[in-house]
Amino acid sequence: MAVHVIDTTNPLPPVYGDGETALSIGNGDTVFLGIGAEIAAHGRNGWGIFGGTGTTLSIQGRVYSAWETAIAVHGTITIGATGSVHGQDDGIQLLNDPLQGRANILNNAGSIFSENGFAVCRNGPVSVITNSGTIKGAIGISSYFPSANGGSLTIYNTGLISGIFGEAIGGEVVGPNTIINRGRIEGGVFTGNGNDLYDGRNGSHDGQTRMGAGNDKFYGGNDGERIFMGDGDDFIDAGGGDDFLSGSSGIDVAVFHGKFSDYSIQQGTNGRYLVTDSNASRDGADELYLVEYLQFSDRTVALTTPTNSAPTSIGLSGKLVDGDAPVGTIVAQLSGFDPNGDALGYSLVSNPGGYFRIRGDKLIVDRAFTDRSADIVITVRASDPHGASLDQSFTIDVDPDVIRLDIDDPIIIAPVAPASLTLKGGKRADVLKGGAGDDRLNGGLGKDVLTGNAGDDTFIFSAKLGAKNADTVRDFVAADDQFQLAHKVFAGIGLGLLKKGAFVIGSKALAADDRIIFNAKSGALSYDADGSGTDYAAIKFAQVKAGTVLTAGDFFIV
């Protein structure tokens, strides 16, 4: 295990012979190349540095090959800000470690360049690359021989990775790829068939991203991007800009950062949809294809209804408001009916005087009334996720003589037309009861009792699990209701509808991929983070009536 120190006081003469390597090193050797020093091969088929496994290279000077690869080793390579690697064929080849299977580690703050080949060529199955400098070649980072048995690639980029011929990064075909881009990528990014992560938040990318099969996660930056997901259950957060998102088989969820009512959803041709954010600086206008669900900050809606009907009715729980009502006063709650069961968003089409606005499903006062006694006709539009809508007019009676209840008077709320309620508990044991609409009940912390009553209700579990936080659901109806589980709590389950293989009926998990366990005899619902494994015990999170019929389709993970 030799140590090679090359600097301006101890230079290494360049070589010019065909097939001649400037510096050959053995297994475990160390190379220090100082500022202003050079390792250079000018002959045909001449390599700059060629060596074995477990090597350590610190490059502050220049490594050069006029016809071949500049560096070909296995081990740890650090290129400082003054360092450069230039190869006609490849810049760096990260070789395999066939005996011990150790990873290649590349830290670049300088420049890696290839004229005709890969700037960085991965010939070993495991690579960890950190780049704050420039990696640029005909192809940026890729592999001649992708690992057939599963490797892994991890890239953290705050600099520039560029593929002149169109491919900036080619990932592992079988194993997982993790690509974090906080800098700039020029050219396509291609991952393989593992469970991959691409996170481009706060970075920029000029080129398409193609993620292969597997349950992948994608986070985009602020530019418009073209994103193609492969088979599997995928999570897509395209970020800012006008993006194109294409899913594939499996359940694909596209994420948007505003409320449902902030967006318009238009159905195009060939199964495509255009989702446009009213706040253009946030999510932009995204075109979607083969995406099953849209996740907004306040709800998740399906995007797969084969035929679509417009909403058929709009209800307003009240039409009387005090002429002295301050700005922000809730006038009434909106509700609506859609034949397809789609979630509806509401907006004002006509609002004379600008006295009202809609916040979610609430009509509220937005401006003090100049006439304390008047009838104001407003028109409300209910829109479904597919762009179909219904307009309906209501007359709001502004009356100065509305009776105000004393604060000590009992308040009795009379039943109104079915309205969708959102009920959330606190830290104690709460009792939440829905109405006749499609309600959302979230007990929060504590042992809560949840009753949906009529309508298609959603029972939400987003608080941390524990014996003191198991809720009782009194009236779950499989044909109408749904359990919604927060992914941050139920972390071992993929997003979207629960897979059949992750749901088991019985008293315990039977397989490694079992996650939701339903004891039909007792009605207990539990979550097991590792299935039949022994690292984690099952934790009860809900109780339904014994004998309730449940399937995997009753659970949705967001």
C-alpha cells in the first residue's frame, strides 16, 4: 500500500507512448496530487491513473488522458476546487470491488470532463457521488454495464452535472437511486427499477426525468419539467413551473400545495388533464397523463372517473346576515351533490358590490355593508375535478334587525340541508359526530369516539400511534365510508389505495408485507411496521364493530 506524492517539487513526467499509463497504483494505494502538478498520458490508449481496489486519491492538480480514460480506480476520490480531470474517452471510471463489494466514493469540487464518453462511468454496483463543482461529458454520470443483481447510486449535487448528448445521469437498473439536486442538471435523468428518489427542490433541471418501475418519489424544482414515471405506485410533486407529468400502471398521486378550490381542472383529449393553480407563482399549470389521484392541502380527489356528470345541486345552509356583520363573519355553509361522488370546489360567479367571498365551503362577509337593509343576489359555481360545473343563484337577506343571542343563552342549531363537515379533535378524548353530508372526522390525539352518520364519510388518522390514541369508529359502512391514513404516521405503506397484500384479516401479521391487521372477531384495527417481522409490534389505532366487513379498498394513504 504505497503512498504517491506528486507536486511541483516532486513532479511526475508525462508519458507519450501508445498504451502507456502515466501512474499505475496497487490495491490500497494513496495518491496526493498537489496544486500546479500534473499526471498526463498523451499516447493512444494511454491512461492517466490506473489502479486496484480500496485506493485513496486527493486531486488538487490536473489528471489528463489525450486518448483514453483519465482515472480508473476503485475507492475514494476527492477532487479539490483547483483539481481537474480530463479524459478523451472517460473522465473517471469507478471500478468494481469484486471481493469485498465496497462502495466507490467521489467528492468533486473541481472539474471532471470527457470529450467523447462518460464524465463519470460507474462500473461498480455501489456509488456515492457528491458534486459541488462541474461534471460534464458527452454523457454525465452513467454506466457501461449496469448491475444486474442490484446496486445503488446516491448523488448529492450543488454544482453542475451536464450531458452534452442528452443524458446527464443514468441510474442503477435494479437497485435504488437517490438523486438530490440543489444545483443544476443539464440533460436527461434516467433511473431504474428500484424504489427511487429524485429531489430537485431548490435546484434546476433542463431535460426530462424518466423513473423506471418501482414505488418512486419525485420532487421537482421551480422550472417546468417533463416527468415520466414507470410501473408502480408513485408520488409526484412537480413543484413550480408548468410541468408535464406522466404516470403508468399502478397508483400515481400528483401533489399540489394549495387548497382544492385554488385550482381549475380541465379534461383534455387522450385521457389528459390540465391542472392550473390560480396562484401562478406556486404550482403553475401542469398537464397530467395516467395519474390516478390529485392530493391538495385540504383533500385528495380521484382523477380516474371514466365518465363524468356535472354537479346537480348546490345548497346554502342560511341566507340571512346581520347588516352590521363585521368582515370575516360566516354567513352560511355550502354543500353540493355530484352524481359521480366527486369532491366539489366552490367559487362566486356573480357578487354585486363585492360583499362576499368563499373560503373553502364557507360563504363569508368580505366587505362592510353600505346598505344595512338589502337583498343581494349572488351566483355560486360548484365545480368537479373534471371541469364540469353548476351555477346557482341565491338571495342573501341583509337585515339590521337580526336577533343576536346573549352569550349565556343556549344555542340550538336546527338541521339544515346536508352539508359536508370537517371535524377535528384536540389532545383529549373527543366525541365527534358528523351530519347527513360527506364528513371528514379526525380525532387527533386521545381515545376519541367518531360517528359519521349519513353520507360518505372519511375517518382520518394522522396523530402518532399509541395505546392512548386508539379511536372508536361507531358506524363505518364499507360501501360509503373510508379510512384515510397519514403516510407520515403509517410510513411503511405506499401512497394511494392500500394494496391487497398489505391487508390481512386475523389477529396478527402473517407475511413480511402485511401492514394493516383487522381482527374481525374483536373489531380491532392495528398497524404493524414490519409485518411478520419481530422488530416492531402491532399497534392498535382504531376499533370498529365486531363483524364489520373490511377490505384493502377501504383504506387510502395520503
